Amino acid sequence: MIGIRSIAAYLPSQSVDNIAQGARFGESEDFIRKKIGATRLTRKGDSEETSDLAAAAVRNLIQNSELELQQIDALVVVTQNGDGCGLPHTAAIVHDKLSLGSDVAAFDVSLGCSGFVYGLSILKGLMQETGLKNGVLITADPYSKVVDPEDRVTSLLFGDAASATWLTADAVWNIGRPVLATDGSGAGNLAVREGRLTMNGRQVFNFAAMRVPPQIRKLLQQEELEPADIDLYCIHQGSAAIVDTVSRRFREVQARFVLDMDDTGNTVSSTVPLLLVKHFHNPEFRRILISGFGVGLSWASSILTRRI
């Protein structure tokens, strides 16, 4: 059975002081810390493209695991802000930058904040159907390419990052059956128009507050588990306020919901894998619930179970 063997991340060296940025918009340090949750926002360099972030994450994965580049036979990039205008697909560009062989399946998945959960199931299913041995799931969605620095709603939230997750049969974590959902009627609440990101913050917040907790409960019921059976809840780090609101619906395990976005901000599809990088190897955790939600509107949840 295909599962997760290792995971790595790449954070650009540049960042924005979000407290100073907030002051420019008349927002207090207390608001930035408690509601936004990020005092710094990572930013890719002017010469860095999405594929550069993605390739760097894969190189970090290679450096910190037993995987070798020539063993990769599947490469999936989750992004909605790929290189150029999205043609060719970013996975092909990453493939070239890593000098991979021609017998590699490489393609993009156009999803945002739910993309990591979707991507795990897509790549797992592909590998099990085709017999591929070593797949790498990349998340790289630098919103700095589309954020208007003069837009208070979006410029205080988003940071740039990338992750790379190794899927193989000799795995550490099993990937559970996900619960997936979409509400296309809310697509206009988070969209790019004329090259700039626009967001109805109130509607996106309400969506997360209303739709995500029931999905998590549905997943727990599907797996015949109670909230206390989950050791760690790694949900999308949309903002500190969103994580707090969702966690409050699970009072008995609220302390198990991770909030860790202070140095990065909302990195879209990379928020959940960035959390996993820090907690993946902790032997105390046997079950980790992951949940991504946002642009689409789209939301997806799954449970990772450590193999004994």
C-alpha cells in the first residue's frame, strides 16, 4: 500500500515584516498576532519562479531522505500560480530543472488550499494503478505573484513556500480515505481578476467556520473514531482566527489543533505539509488529521496513520 515515507519544505530567504505592514494599514500589532497569526510573510525572490521553489523543495527532500533523484517516477505539482501563464505545465519545468529521466509521469493539479489532501489521493491512486514506485507530491503556490501590496485584505495574509512529499510502498504513514467537497457558487469570493487576487474575507471566513467542522466530524464517523482518537489536527493555516474558530468546535481536543504560521503566513497548499515537516517524526503521534480548505470553494480532509 502506497503511503508517505518522508516530507521536506523550502522557505525563501526573503520575508516581509507583517507588523510594519499592518501599521501601514492602521492595524495594531495585537491584531496581526492574534487575528492574522503571522508577524512575517515569506517572499520568493524577484528571480525565483514557482518551479524554482518546487525544485528546491525536492532537493531538500533528497538531502534529508533515502530517496535518489533517479528513483522518482512520478512528479505532481499542486499550484494555481505556475510558471508564466501555466503553459507548459510547471511539473514539466521542474522535471527539466531536476534533470529527471523521460520515463517519469509529471503533471499539475490546479487546486489551492485543499490541494495537498487532494494531491495525496491523486498520486497514491495513480501509483497503485500503474505500479509506479516513487512519487513526489509538490505544493508550490506563491501568491506574491498575484497579491496587490496595497490591498489590506490579502497582503497581510499570504506567504510563499513549497513542500515535497515522498510517496512509496515502504512508507511511514498510511494515507486514509479522504472526504472531499466543493461549492463552486462561492468561487468569486477568492479569485484572480485582471492579474490581482481579490478576496471577500468575511465570506471565506464564514465558509471555513460552517463547512470544515462538519466535514471533520463526517471523516471521524467514516473511520469510526472519536475526536480524542486523533493525536494531532493539522488544518490549513488560513489565519489564526480561522484555526481558532474551527478548533473551538472541538473543545475536548482543542489543544491538539496546531497553530504555526508566525514566520510564514498563509502559504496556501503548503500550510499543512509545513506543519507535517515539524511533527512527522514524533513517535508520540499515531494519527494525524489533515484538512485543507479555501479557493474553489474547496475543502478536503483525511487521516494519516503511522505504520507499526
